[in-house]
Amino acid sequence: MAEFVLVAGAWLGSWAWDDVVPALRKAGHGAHAVTLSGLAERHEVPAGQQIHVQDIVDVVERGDLRDVVVVGHSYSGIPAGQAAERIGDRLKRAVFVDSNVPADGEAFATYWSTERVTALKDSGFWPPLTAEDYAGQGLSDDQITRIVDGSTPHPAASLTEPAVLSRPLGELPATYIKCLLDGETPSPDVLELLAGERWELVEMNTGHWPMFSQPEELARILVAAG
């Protein structure tokens, strides 16, 4: 039995995994969906990227979880990748769902323009997407409404703080799930990691939010990866 620790991307909370968790548990695994600080029901909690890393580590340590599969989606691949390293021998595998991956000393917004980063810092938040932004991602109108209605502004500090890794990310056992409606190939940094012996690639014929568009298939892939 694996213990899945599930972390959704920007603007989302633990509720984003509501259609995935039952399938994981039905397959005999533990499933622990995380709401990161500053988001959803925790939107008033101070947040930054290293706080998000600790949020994930805390779930593992409080539950004394073993054989942990840390799952990071989109933005949350960055804190999830760091947390996977920090939990040591509790980790069974890391899974990155169409996500960014951490690089030591770099932030989510490292390659944004100066003007965009300044605007982000001035506002303190990254505003949620609108319904139109979800077009072409394999989502029904009801699914888009569900995502938009549930989203909260994403704390800026989590996007501008640098990642901290003590060893190469490619040393972790990992699966990268590429959602093909959001681009046919992973980013160059992910391709480099996939060239190593410990990373594998799985493709899904859906968009960037598979926990909504194809939750059962995503759960099946997670179980196989774990």
C-alpha cells in the first residue's frame, strides 16, 4: 500500500482532488489531499514557497506516513519536488502532473519579465484564471465553472522565493505525467530529467487539469506509478 500525498496547482485547494481520492482508496491506498497555506480554506494563512514545502512535509510527518508518493500538479511540482527530497526514506516515488519542477536557486517566476514580477509583488497575489482561459483543455462547462468558482488568489511569495535542493532532482524516483492538450512535449528541463535512469514519462490525452477532466484515468496512472 502506498500513501499518496496530493498537491494541486496554483489557485486550488485539497478539494481539487475530490474525484481522485476515492479511486485511490478503493484501490487500497492512502490518499491525503493537501491545501497549501494561503489558498482555499487556508487563504488567510501567511504563505511562501518554503512554507508550502513544509505544508507537504508536515502531512507526511504528522501522519507518520511511509511508502509515500508525493504528487505535485502544475505550480505545486516545485514545492512537491523539494518535499519529496526532504522526507528521505519515507519517499516511494514523486509524481509530477503536467507540472513545473524545482531547480536549486530558481523560483517559479524566475523567467517572468521584470514588469510582471513587479506587478505580482505589488499586488501580493496571482489572480485566478477566468473561464475563457480553460478553453481547449478537455473540460466541460460544468467542470470549468467548478474550477473557477473554487479558485482563490495565489500568494505571490510562493512564486518568487527560490527552490532549495540539496541534491540533483534526477536522483529521485519519479514519474512525469504530460497532458497532451497543454503541449505535446515536456519543457527542456523536464526532458533532461527524463533522460536519466530514475524518471519515466506517461502521457494523458487531456488538458492541464486531469483531476477534473479524467480523474479515474489519472488515479489509474497514479496507482501504476506508485
